[in-house]
Amino acid sequence: MRRFALTLNLTRDCNLACPYCYAGDKVAEAISFETAMAGVELALSARPQLLDVAFFGGEPLLEWDLLMRLVEAIEARVALVEPPCRVRFTTTTNATQLTSERIDALVAHDFEIAVSLDGVRAAQDINRPTRGGGSSFEASLRGLKLALGRIKKVTVISVLTPQSAPMMAEGVRFLFEQGARRISLNPNFYATWSEADKAALTAEHQAAADFYVERFEAGEPFYLDFIESKVITRLKGGYACGDRCDFGANEVAVAPSGRLYPCERLIGDDTGELSIGHVHEGGFDELARLKLLAEKGNHDPDCESCALKDRCMSWCGCVNYASTGRINQPGDFLCFYEQLCIHTADSAATRLWVARNPAFLKRFYGLDLGRS
């Protein structure tokens, strides 16, 4: 299926002041309706069968009226496309702006959402204070609880920093207890991780893996990204081409200025450094785009001899750029972290495989031991 992933960066503004934020300075700059729809037209020119539209920021729900206006306009536009195209909507939000009425609207348009909440209160207070320096914990948790059970797919994203990493496993348990069944852990690749920080991260990943196994054994399986993604790469023999982002090819982000970027994580202060075009100035800058496509991936020769290279995310241009300033050069911390995830996931999977855990076998092998 031909797919195009379009991210519309609705605003550079946010009501939180996360110190690890890669979205640049918070300014009250919103994308115009015309600029966003020009991005949609650019995406549709690729003649996709599936158009994934993600609303991002800043905090995208600060521009709620614009978001809903765009959703309705995009649905109407896609309905006219030949050959037929299906649209799918997602948004990433800190959840502080969610209300029951807004949940109704998101459900009506079949949204999937990602909620940024960094686990227990102490971790959230360290990582995600409000612009005024207060706690966002209660507001984000309230929004998450409104979403869970009503929106078909809710993923909680918790960012790991050296300061919050010692609370990671506790955070996973807490989020599970709140009803979250899809949890994604994203380390801050801009941070400096000491050897002590890495040791804490290792212990916390093992504790989280123990909880994952425990829940499977109790018949309450859930999705924990660093385990499940690596189990899948083991079963498939590595990342397939379709598992990797299309980074500037069939995936593009539109900044409020109209500049095009290969990924929303690279917009930052929107200086244009990694821009590959402009929606109002001819669309893609093909020379810049082709240069980027030629450069992306992992060009580090030291990785070629690594037995884990096919299961490693060293191909991710955004992570590489955060680590080394180059989209094709992975950093030392990424190497450490990918090895940690692979070894911890393999250990957890082996425990569940040896025990012939029914939930594990059904999820990863399609085996239903309850049927004769």
C-alpha cells in the first residue's frame, strides 16, 4: 500500500516548559489554514492510498479550532481523490487541554493519540513543568484518563532523562495501573549520560522487563515498546525497509512558516537548516531532498561488523542528528541504548517462550493455545 505520512506542526507555542524539548523556543506562532492545506496537496500529489496526518507542536491542542477545521477540510478533500485514498489522523499532546467534549470530537474522527506523560509525579515534575514552573502532573493525568477507554489507540510516551531514569520502572507500573496498555519510553538523546546514569538505566530496564513478564504471566499483557519492537526484529531478522521512517521521501513535516522538513523533530527553531522545500515556493527542493536521501542511514563503518546492526535503530536520522549533529552518524549513547534494549528484550522473550506463555505465543506467533 502506498502511504504518505504528513505532520502538520500546528504551533510553536506550548503551555509546558520541558527542558529536553527539541521543538525550539516557544512562541505564539501558528500555522495558517492555507499553509496546512498546501501541505496536504503536496502529500496527495504522491498519490498515496493511505494518508497519515499527524498534528504536532508545541502543544497542538492549543490550536483546537484550527485542528478541527483542518480535519474536516482534509476529510472532504480526500473524499474527492481518485484513485481512492484513506486518511488516518493522529496527534501528540501533553493532554492538559483535553476535555470530554474534545474526546468526543477525536473519537468521531477516529483519532489515535499519543499522550506525553513521564510516569510518576516526581518524574513529571522534573521533566515537564508548566511555563510558570508549576506541576503539570494532575492536568496531564486527568487528560490521559479521559482518553483511555474512549479513544481506540492511546500510547503514553515517557521521556527518560538522567534525572528521571531512576524512576522509569516505577513509572511503567504507575501508567499500567492507570489503564495505559501502550507505553513508549524515549531517552533524551540530547542529554549527557554518565556511566552512573547508564547503570541506573540498565537496572530500570530490567525492572520494567520483569514487570512486563509478570503481567503476561498474570494474563494482562501490554505493549512496552523497547521490548516488543526488539522481539519483532529478532523474529524478522532485523528491521525491514517498511519498519523504518521514510524521512523526507514519503514522510514530511510542515512548519508554521511553510518550510518542509524530513521529520517534525528537526523543525526546532525553524531556521531552515535541514529544510527540503517550502509549500508556497514550489514544494520540494529536489536538490536538497535528494542530497538528504543520499546521506540518510548509518554511514559509520565501525557498525558493519556488529552482530546487532540489523536490529539497531542507527538508521534514524533524527536520533543521529541529536547525538552527533549528523543524520548518518550514530552516537555512543545510541549504541549503548540499543544494545541494552535488545539484550533486555531477548531475555524477557526467552523467559516467556520457555514458559510457553499463552499471551506471548498468541501475540508474537499467532498461536492460540486455548483452541484445540
